[in-house]
Amino acid sequence: MEDERSDSPVQPPAAPPTRPQEVHVAKKSTTWPTVFGVIGIAWGAFIVLSVGCTVAMMPFQIGMAESAQSETERLLYEQTAQQAPMTMTLSIVSGLAAIVLIIAGAMLLSRRVLGVKLYAFWSWFDIVTTIGGSIWGAILLARLFDSLGTNGTSDPTVFAALIGAAFSMVFGLLTLILPITFLIWIRRERIREEIRGWR
């Protein structure tokens, strides 16, 4: 009895089942760590430089009371000398905080979680000290006005010093834009989710 031959073509062996490969979608790189990092490093370096100038100039400002040409100038320089210890202390503390900001900015460029924490710490510290310093400066200006009277402010030197002090307080309040913006930014859910993926 002859073998029966199939008229159907020879079927190739079935390929083994394969698992579908996962498609890896590259996450879009965000730029906010770079922006805040660069600004933090630059601003921190500026603060350190400003603190260095303030500390270096303080002895000269204290000694200017002896060369005052008017009574109002002498009184102004004497008050500056009286507040020198507090000014020096605040300046040094601000300088140390600025170094923390520089470190935080550098770590933020590397997408480090510790950089976010240090940046947030500096932000809260800067807000508290800036507001406190502005209130303290306003109190000193009020005392200076009381001690000089209405005639003292007509002295060009004293008037320039008062304008400078007022400008410093306004400028200090404007610098709060950076820490407040950062604290608001990292509160966003999308940003917090991104930070959780950092090391």
C-alpha cells in the first residue's frame, strides 16, 4: 500500500512566541534646574562679594566720625559705629548663607535632591532675614530722623545716606522674588514628581 502524499505545500516550522518589546519613550529634559542653578550660583557669588566689601569698608566708616565737617555728619557716623557689630554679624551670616546657595545651585545643576533641600532652606532663611533686616533698617532710620530733627536732613551727606538706606531696603525686598518663586515652583505636583526621580 503506497503512502498517501499530501497535496498541501510543506509548512515551515512555527516561530516561537515572542514577547512584545517595551517601547522606551525618552523623557523630555526640563530646564528649570539649570535656570535656578545658574541664578543661584551667580546671586550667591554676588552676595559673597558684597559682604566682603561691607566687612572691609566697615572700619573706614567707623573712623569717619572724627573727620566729620558738621554735627549732623558726626551724629550719622556715630550711629553707624554703634550699629557696626550688628551689621558685621548680619553680613557674615548672609555670606555663609550665600555659600549654601552656591552649593545648592551647583547640586541643582546635577539634579540632586539635596540641592533642592538646600535651595529651599536658603529661600526660607533669606525671606526671614530680609524682612527682619528691612524692619530693623526702618527702625534705625526712624531713630536717625528723631535725633537729627527736621534741619539735619537738609545736610547733603545725611540726605544721601538716608536715600541710600531707603534704597537698600527696597532693593532687599525685591530680592525676595527669587526665593519666593523657587518655593512656589517646587510645590507643583509635576515638579515634585520629577524631583522624586533624582538621586
